Amino acid sequence: MTRGAPISPPRRFRSAKAVRTITGWAFLAPLLGLNLVVVFGPSVATAYYSLTDWSGIGPAHWVGLANYTRALKDPAVHQALVHNLIWFVLFLSVPMIVGMLAAHLINRVHRFRTLYRALFFIPYITASVVNAAVWKMLLSPDSGIGHLLGTDFAWLGDTRTSLYAVNVVVDWHWWGFLAVIFFAAMQGVEPQLYEAATLDGANTWRQFWHVTLPGIRPTMIFIVLMTIIWSLKAFDYIFIMTHGGPADSSQVVSTLMYDQAFSQFSAGYAAALGMSMTIVVAIVLVAYRLIQKRGWEE
């Protein structure tokens, strides 16, 4: 053997490593195959059909970027994007504030914490179809809360309030989940930091602002990221409660895509809208990665 030459591992060790590698890929193969069929295949198909004029049935005719050009000029898309922006602002601010306040209050008590978390979490684990159906009945001018109070205002049937009424329901559904997440994050803040702040004369508000918020900043940034993504794909509550109406007053991009694909039979245009929203989500994810690299989550 030449002095200084690298010593190759015995053959049996190489064989064992190969067996482990093959075994690992064998266990992953069903999941990878499922993702190939369920995720990758439809994604490629959507990208292709977004470049065609297709009704959803029959052959598709190639039109290139015509669907994307149409989307840029479509007033319905502009209106839906405005509604998505309003939805994002409300969906981010209200549940975040209420959830963080609830988490802070739970963090300051020592009895019945588990009970409070369970109660807050119930709306989130209840099926959205059930929540939407119950709230649709409660907001009905004929049999809901308004009827019991002697008013007949149609919160879901008025163009001025339909989007906000649905958003209130979604906020109610969402804030309990955020409260549990923020509470878990607050549990990771070092108690010594609160003790030091107390010795420095900081009151409860200053402790929350200078100790709690910096301590849960990674969780907050992640929640903001997910809120942006979920705001862009908001669909179920709006579709069940208003179908995007009345007069498109609660129409967002997701419900507009559904309408174009299954009511207007313009599946190619709907695919282009879906791909456009995918690009927006990708931009958001890139921005999130830049934030991580700058260390803003630390």
C-alpha cells in the first residue's frame, strides 16, 4: 500500500450503505409517486392549459399568452385583487391582534390553561362547511340575529357589507388557532428576561413590547407569510356563504377562477389565473427567504 493513500472502506460497509439508501428510496417511492400523480401532473397540465383556449371539455387550442394578457386588462380580475387585498389586511390584523391578546392573557394565568386553549381551538377544528352554514343562518335577515333584534338587514346580501361579513366569520374561525400558536411561542421566551425587565421598572405593556414580541418574532413572521398565502387562496367560506356575490361584491380571485372554469366554461383562462397566483405566491416565498437570510427571524 502506498504511504498516504486513502483507505477505502471495506466492501461490506459499502454494501450496507447501498442497502440503506435503496431501502430509504423504496419507502419514499409511494409518496413520491402519489405526489407525481396528484401534484406534479396537475401542475404541468395547468401550466399547459393556461396557454390554450379550452372549455374544460374537448380539445384545447393553443393561444400562447393571450389568457395572461386578458387577465391584465380584465376589470373583474382587478376587482377581485382589490377584494383579496382587503381580505388580507383584515385577515392579518384582526385575528393577529385578538389571538396575540388571548395568548398573552393565557400566559399570565396558571389555572385552566388547557381548557382555554381547547375552547379557543374549537372553531378552527370545526369543518368550514359547518361554520359557514351556521353563520349564514345567523346572518340571515329572515331567521338570524337581525331578525331576533327586529331588523331585517341582509349582511350577506348587501354589496357594501358582504365581503366584510364573511371576513368576520373567517376571523372568528382563525383567531383561536393563532392564540394557541402564539401561546406556544410565548412559552419559549426565557422567564429571566421578564425578571430583568421587572427589576428595570418595566410595566406589563413594556414587557410585552420589549420582551414578548421580540421573543416570538420568528413565529409572527411565519404567520404573516402563511396569512398572505391563505389570503390569496381564500375560497371556501366565500363560496359557501355568498358565491362571490351579490354583484361580485365579495368575489376574490379563487372564486373568480371557479366561476370562469365551471360557469363560464373558460377553463384555459381560469388556469392562467391560477398560474398567475402561483407566481405571486412564489414571489412571497422568495421575499420570505430573503428575510430569513437577513436574520430578521432571529
